[in-house]
Amino acid sequence: MSDPQDEFKGKNVLIELTDTSAPAKKYGLPLEKYLDILGECRQKLFDARSRGPRPHLDDKVCHYLFKRRHGLYRNIS
């Protein structure tokens, strides 16, 4: 996994690089049990992210999209 800004250094990150049956076989779990555990992990991550601060609003993008939506940008070529 690429982490150029070292944001995830020393942190656990849930990532799936293969299909779900491969890790289930590796750990000797039935596929249903593995998917249940994976679902619990995803829910925990979602709950933790929901408690964190919201990302900063990029006003430049919002401004551009607003003007584009209302036809205020012209394509000059």
C-alpha cells in the first residue's frame, strides 16, 4: 500500500487485496464466518470515522462547480 505522507504509519488499515475466499481458507474459517468478522471490522471503522472531524471543505472546487452548473464558465478555445 502506498502511503507517501506517512499518515497510516503505525496504524492498522483494513485492506482486501484478494477475493474473500482466499483469506477465509488461509485462516481455516468458513466463508460466512469470515464475512461476518469482516463486516464487524468495517462497522467499527465506520463508527470511528464518524466520530472524527469532518474533512475541510475545498471552496475552490465548490465555487467552480457552482459556476459550471449555472453556465458561468465559458469554453474559450
